[in-house]
Amino acid sequence: MAGKGKKKSRPVVSGLVVLALVGVSGFLTVELRKQEPDGITEVRDIGVLDGKGGSGGRSGDRGEVRWDRLENPARSVLRGADGQIDGVFTDGARLATLTGPARTFQEPSSTSSKVSTTDWVRLMPKPWKKGSETSAWFKEWYGEYRESKEADLFATAFQYVVGAPEKKDEQGVAYAGDANFGPLNTTGAEGGDLRLEQSDFYDYLGIRYPFRDGVVGTPETLRARSLDCSGFMRMVLGYRARYPLMSSDTSGNGLPRTANGMARSDEGVDVLPLAGVTPEDRPSAIDQLQPGDLVFFKLDQRTGERLDHVGMVLGYDTEGHLIFVSSREEVNGPTIGDVGGVSRLDGNGYYAKSLRSAKRL
């Protein structure tokens, strides 16, 4: 769940040096570890799922390609000469889904679900619009990423689940590794949450982070290596993929601090528009969802009209259920697990019944 934004910021200090990620373009994106004990999350390169062999995906010379236009939402679809999809680009969104080598995401410590996918979700430098396929910026971007195995949003997200190995930048800052949801709630208040919310990406990192509006996020020691649900999305999309970040729900521009702020912002495209927060406002269909979409939930009646949880669509598991990844207090961190409710968006499970809207950034 996403807590209310913390009031722990201050004006930018003169001479502040922003710690930047360097040397991370060569991340191993198809595997976290080759040899791990049981219970450790794996990301495996399993080759082509359609039985054709090879390294996966549809790389190399595939002959002429064609572009199709689809609606609801308006988007451009790139297809190869064989008619297979190579990419999906949605009007007004920067997230694109490309077809690449097959991978399997699994988290045996928390679930038996496995998601095998050829979808790679990446952030484009500009929002898509009809005709962008002829632009110089897109040709350059697509030429760089059409066959790339550099970490995409999914590989990055799985660098924070249970058992994920620690990664440090050249300044010694641990920017990846098994993350908590937040510190234990020791107040003892009746009906209180097990773990505290409001752990943002800079809490995990343990560094002061200057936002573009002049506010500086200051980490709290007790929240070190912790990410609440919206903090997790801000880490993956913002700090790692460089999507602009707001310092709160109201200051600056980009991705807001909380799940409620994200759902109600003008960022991206509303794939499942928010109709309300009651059970009657649950979307009647989820066919429009695609990998990388942000999904928003109403889990806690104490939060009134606020949406209180956010995750990212991962894809269909081997049993045909649509799975999402998010940071949760029950598992104490990012997960696709079943503790506290299975991570399915279809059916009538805990999260499926609580789904209220979805957005494509």
C-alpha cells in the first residue's frame, strides 16, 4: 500500500552532488543467479517458447515490416513480415512493449506461479503519437533496443524481490537487492498495519535526492532498504528508468508519490479509467491491459476515497492467469506471491476484486 507522502524535505543545498547510476547498461537481464538454493527468485532465459529454437525473440532480418493502427486505446502495432508483433506503442504513453528473448519470472518462496514471456517493456524518450515511426528519435531508440538484452522494467523490478543479490554503483550505493516493504509498526495500535508505509526509493538507497522542484528527499534510517508499493514503482520507473518524479502528489511534474496520486494524475493514458472506489466501480473487463501497465487498487476502507495500492502488470502465468508485481507488507517487499492474496487480476480473488483502474505511462 502507498502511504501519504512524507514531509521530510528541504530546499536544495548548494553544491549537492547527485549520486547517479553509472555503468549499469550491462546488467544481466535474463538471470539473477544460475545456482541458488531453493526459495530464491529466478529470472531465467529459456529460449524461444514457440519451439523454433535459437536464442529467443525474433531478431535478425525478418523482411519487410508493417504498421497497424488499433483503438481503445489508440496505438500503433509493429509487425514483421510473418505477421507476428514486434512492438506496441500507445498514443500519449512512453512505455513500449517490444518482443524479445523469452524469459521466465518466478518466486518459489512465495508462489508456484511462473510467468514465461517474450515481452520486454521499455521507456521511450518521448510520448508516442500517430506517425512517430518516421521520426528520427524513434528510429534511433528502436535501433538501440529492438534486440537489446539490457535490463527492462521487469528485470529491474525483480532485482528487489526475495533473494535478489545486492548491486552497488561506483559510489558504493546499493541500488538493487532484496527490499523490505517498510519497518515494523511498533505502536501497538488496534487495527494498525503490520509494517509502516511511506518508504520511498531514496529511503531504500539511503541518499538525499534532489527533485526538480527544489525539494530534497531525505532518507530515514529505519526505512533503509525499504520500498512501499508506490516507492517500488518510483524506484523502477523513476530512479532506474529515469521517468520524471514528483516530490509529492502535488509538487513538480511527473510520477506522483502515492498510488492515489498516480491513479488520479494526468500522466500517461488511462487504460481502465477510474470510475470510483466502491466494489461497483470495479472494471467490467481487463482485456485492454498489457505488460507494464500500472494497476490501482482499493484495499483499505480506512483510506476513504483514496486508492491505496499500485502494482505493474507482468503477464500471464503458465496457468493462464494475469499476474502483477507489487510491494506488499504481508510478504515484506516486492513480490508476485500469494501471501495475503494471490497476485491475479482475473477472477474474484482479493486483488482482482479490489482493482479499480489502470494506466499506461
